[in-house]
Amino acid sequence: MSSTRPRRWRSLARNRDFTVLWVGQTISDLGSQVSAFVYPLLGFALTGSAMWAASIEAAYLLGMVVTLLPAGLLADRCHRLRLMRLSSALGALLYLSLVLAGACGVLTIGHLLVVALATGVVGGLFSPAETAAIGDVVAADDMPTAMAQQQGRKHVAGLIGAPLGGLLFGLSRWVPFLFDAVSYAVAWVGLGRIRTDLAARPGPRARPIRDLRDGLRFTWRQPFLRVLLLWSPLVNLTVNALLLVAILRLVRGGTAPVAIALIDVVGGLCGIAGAVVAPWLIDRLPTGRLTLLAAWTMLPLMVPMAFWSGPGVVAAGLGAILLLNPAGNAGAGSYRMAITPAPLVGRVQAAMQFTSLVPMPLAPVLAGGLLGWLGGRGAILALAVLSGLIALIPSLSRSVRSVPRPGSWLTAA
């Protein structure tokens, strides 16, 4: 094995600013996962309504989606460190309000909805600024490794967040929100230790509507980015619908809750393992081929899940999908950063994340409709067919197939 990638791991580990940013946001992500797990439980406990419980997650997604595009513009025009610290401070205050209300016994579903919406806004404000900041603090050669660590961060938080949230919720309804408030405060303190100048680069006089349009126009005019704009939201919709169908099928079959919970554990561990090997894969496979490999991985793994519905089969299938997912995401994300002019990084990131999130509320609708119409096996087979059709989008695109390895990205672009 080449020693290039281990050297880059060590190089990134010595990058103080990236390490501070990564550790702080890993803790913050863990807090967010704890709250995401507790939100529907508390919503149902307060109202006895599954609809109100589900509406809390919908409020969070709504806040993030409506914020992303203007937040991308702010990330390109404003001081990125100040934006990130402002977001972290607001997140800490919002969750502290839930702690105080819970401790005083006056917590209501309306309060939960307002905080969920507002924290979605906070997350939408933070994300483009963070991506743009990574481009400032990480050298171009280290970007694939940095993106892989970002993927690993999410899987670590997802793996630990749910059980930790359940444990804290068992102590008291408001304790999980105290943990999240502290996680935001830790992130705020950590961000204050970053030394790199994250001020926006000088540019022409700001014209918000025109500047926002410029970012969207650049994203659409780049063939590779245009394919991702079409492909990524469809993949997210299919994967989330598949997960829901698989879980609901197990529930209907009487599978023990502990066995279902282990599926999440396996998925989290495979995601972390995938993030570890992602830089090695990105180094050795042309990014276009790696993207296509990730696109087609779902199809052969879904067929066994259709005919054998045991938790072991579901865990193996979803785990295998998540094993390759970090490499595909990190490779495509690093290439996107390489071909995007620095003054547009925030707006391009916001556009990509916005389109990926928009179809998410449709996943439960698609899963429930297919399950009721076709049954468990038919629903998964239908999603397999849909997955194959979606995989054709990048496969038929020369702009995706021709993307080389990282060393030749800028020359090819």
C-alpha cells in the first residue's frame, strides 16, 4: 500500500484548526442526534398524537431548507467564523430555553415546534459556512481525507446519539436538551480557537439577488454539479424510503425492538469503517468510477432484502450500502470543492444541500404507499427498480464518468 494516504492522515491530524473544528462539531452533532431522538418521544408524551410528534422533525427540516440558500450567500460574503460562532451560540440558547421550561414544568408542544424550526435555521446557517471554512483551513491535497472525516463524524454521532438520548431521557425529559445546549457551547468555545483568517474575500459590491443567482447559475452550468443536483436528491429519497420499508416490514413481522435497534448499530459501524477506508479508495479509483460504483451498489444489495426479511439480512444490506457511501460522498464532495471558485463555495454547498433535503419529507409517503400497495417484498423490488433507473443518471453522463483521480482534478476540469 502506498504511504501517501497515511502521510495525509498525519498531515491532517497536525492541522490544528481543522482538528479543533472537527472535534467541536462532532460533539455538537452528537448533541443534535440526542435531541433528534428525543423530539418525537417528548412530542408524543406531551400530546398523545403521532402527528404532532412527527411534525417536530418536519419543522426542523423546514427551518433548514428555507435558510440554506441565503446562508450560502452569507458564507461567501461574511466572516465565516463569526457566522459559525453565532450559529453555535443561538443553538445553545435555544436548547437552554427548553431546559428551563422543562425544569419549571411549563414545556409545551408549541415551544418544541418553535425551537425545532429555529434550530433548523441555525443548522442551515452553519453548514455552508463550515464547508467554506474547511476549504480555507485544509490544503487541497488533504481535502479528500478531510471530507472522509466529515462523513465519519456523522456516523459516529448517529451511532451514539440514539442510545445516549434514550438514557438521558430516562433521567428526565429536559436532560437531553441540556446535553445538546452544552454541546453547542463546547463547539462555540472550540471555534474561538481557530487561528486561520476566515473573513470573506474582497469582491464586488454585494447585490443579494444577483449574487444568489450567480451561485445557482454556476452550479447548474457545471455538467458534473448539474448531474449531482438531479441525482443526489433522488438517491436520498430512495435510501430513506428503503430504510423505512425495511424497518416497517420487520415491525409488522413481530421482530424484537432490540434486534431492530441493532440494525442502526451495524449501519453506524459500517459507516465509520467506510469513512476510514474512503481516502484509500479515493486515491486508487478515478472519482468518476467511484461515484458510479456507489450509485450501483444499492441494486444488488436490495434483492436479498426483498426475499429474506430477517434483521440480519437487512443489517447486512444496509451496512454494505453505508460502507461505500462515505467514499462516494467524500470523493464527489472533494472534487466539487476543487472545481468551485473560492468566492462561490458557500453558495454551491448550499445549493447542493438544499436540493438533497427537499424530497426528504416524501420518503415516508413513498415507503408507506409502496408497502400498502405492493407489500414488503414488492415495495423493496419496486425501490430496487427505481434505484437502477436513478443510477443511470450519473452512468450516462460523460462529465461524471471522465472524472480522474484527485491528482488530475484541476487539469481535467
